[in-house]
Amino acid sequence: MKGFIKFITIIIVLTIMPVSVFGKNVKVNLTTNATASVMIEATTGKVLYEFNANKVVSVASLTKMMSLIIVFEFIEQGGMTYDEEITVSKNAQDMGGTQLWLAEGDKITVRDLIKGIVMSSANDAMYAVAERVAGTEEAFVTMMNNKATELGLKNTSFKNCIGFDEKGQYSTAYDMALIAKELIKHEEIFSFSGVYEDYIRKGTDKEAWISNTNKLVRFYEGADGLKTGYTDDAGSCICATAMKNNLRLIVVSLGYKHTKERNSETMELLNYGFNQYKANVIYKKGEKVTDIKLLKGEKERVSLTAKNDILILQKKTDKDIDYKKEIKIKGFTYPLYKGDELGVLYIKDNDKIIAKGILTINENIKKVGYFKLFITNLKNVLGGN
């Protein structure tokens, strides 16, 4: 009887052990206390882990990641600067929830407001910036929803820029991961999200110390963002990103009852990702990929560079791929401007596309004048260089 019980026990243990011990078809559950979670690779967007990833839920202040995309785009387009001072309105002062305790009439720089939004999740700071960008919060939220449509998010809708629980304000873990993927294209975000503690209004009589609500920035190697949140409906939420050995992962974990569980399971999920996967970087962002010949351009040739890192994502247990490259050039008209997308690089394993990257130019190119074009064509006819 004892032998039979021992045999049954062994069978049960083998049944519940992770399948990864025996093979490649792994089904793991690393976020048992979450309502929903997902992990993606940040460049390709490939999903490496998911649990209820498309479940529509409240996401609390993770909403502010979309708000920050609008803010960074506005700054990059010249709409405002980091050193500009914004005057705080009464509406911003009265926001409630997590705050920097801004008062109506206060003047504070855009840089300090973004610190407050990213590090402290300050609602008054977010509202003040939204008013500066769009005039009203309502107009700003319209910009957020337009961006969601542009990104192809099918399960996301915003009613406020803060993350307050409200009918019609919802998203999913997967959509939030895609928003984070877009946000980190604005690399300035890391100068805020990767900092654990800092001061706002430094050197003034209103100087204040703030710390990052994302404790992974301090306690997890490679972590440098991104956003946390909490409301009664959403529970404790986090979007975390970390980078090791050229591999950047984004994790979204939603609906926890306790922050400690949220942080520990998110770190466990990151560990899983970094232990299981590797990134073979073919070209770094900004690295030259090829030259192309221009017809009718003021320059005869121009370099194409990688818009973002171009990489092959693999399991560490897989053999390196003997890949080949294929470049396709898009049609274009003059003038050309720095950053214009002129081509796509495809990385192939036999005929299967396993990675691709956008190719851009890093200079402005005007159309050549008719006289110069005539001289160039004449040289070509006469065999000149």
C-alpha cells in the first residue's frame, strides 16, 4: 500500500511540474494573482507570455502612458519646451487623488510636471499639462482616442487623461503593452521613468522631493520604467520595462490586490523572459544599412539607416539562424527630409520573414535643378563620372 501511494504521489508531482523540464511546449502561469497580464519584446512586439491579455478592464494611471505619448509628440513638434513654465489652473488644483499639491496660479516647468506625472503619478500635474497641450482636458482626451485608433487598438477607450474609473474608460493588458511600446520610442521618457528619486522646483522655496512609485527601478537590474497605477476598480497595476543584453521586455500586470504581489510577480515574469529569450541585433538604431542611388536628387547617393533596432528574437535553446537580407525601396518624391522612411529591410530564414526594420535617411535632399540635371545626364551619355 505504501508503495502504491508513493507511486501515485510521483505521478501527481510529475503532472504538475512545469512542462519546460521535459520539452519546448511550455505553459506557465507566473501571474496567478493578476486579473490580466502580458509580456512582449519591445522592438518586434512579439508576445512572450499572456494571461487574459485581451480582457477589457480598468487600468488606472497606466492611462497616463497614452497621455505622455501626446505630450512628448507635442514637445518634439515644437509646441512647447521642457523649460516652459505652465500656470496651474483651478481645475488642475482640484483634481484630487495623487498630487504634487499644486495651487491655482502656481508656475511650474513642463520638466517638473512630467517628473510628477511619471514618477509620482500626479493627477494635478497631468491635468495642467493636458490643458497646456490641447486647451481643455476634453480636447486632450480626443487626441488620446485618435492616437489609440492610429495604433490600431481595438479594446481601448479614454474618457479622462488621468486614469480615474469612469464608464467608457477601459483598456486591456495587451493594448497597454502596445501603448508602452509606442511611448518608449520617445527615448526622453527614460530620463524620467528610470530615476528613483528627484526634486521638483529645486532651488525655490517650494522645492519638494519625490520618489518613483515603480520600485522595480531601484530593485530590479535593468529596469528603467515605466508606470504604475491604482484605483478601486482597477486594483494595483504596473507596466514595467527592463533591458538586458540588447533585449528589452515590456510587462503589463493588472488587477492585483497588493502592490507587493504585483511587484514580485512582475519581476518573476521578467526573469522568465530574460532566461528564456535572447536578441540577436542585426543593426542598431541609427546604424547605416545601405546606400541608394538617387535620380534627380541634389546628391547622387544617400545612406539608409535603421529607424529602430533590427533584431532576431530567439529562444536561448534554439540554434542561431543562418539568415539572409532583402531590401525593398519605397517610391518617393522630392524634397526628402531627415527621418523620411525610404525602405524596409527584411531578414529571412529561407523564404520566411523572421524580422524586418524601417530604413530612413538622416539628411535633407532637394530635387536637383534642371540645368544640373542636364549636365549630369550629359556626363552619363559621354561616359563621365
